[in-house]
Amino acid sequence: MNHINLLRRAVENRKKYLIHVLKQNFVTRESDRLNEWTLSELEHEWKRYQKERNEDIG
């Protein structure tokens, strides 16, 4: 039971972090709905943004 709570807490912390950086960088027009996204969706959006940003640089 304790491992489940740790995993849940880790997932929620990662989601909070990704929501914060996505909003901070104005990555998506749906920033008001990011709380509804899954961790996988948030990770995908963040990776897409990083790839796009790196292509713009070089």
C-alpha cells in the first residue's frame, strides 16, 4: 500500500511540474485544461515543445 502512495505522489508531482513549465512557456492554448491531461499527454506535449525549440535554435 505504501508503494502505491509513493508512486501516486510521484506521478502527481511530475504532472504539477509539467503543467507549471508548459504554462510558463506558453506551450499550448489549452493551458486552462492541463489539469485534465494524463501524465503521458503532458510528457508528450513537453517533448514536442523541446524538439520544436531545438529545431528553431539550430
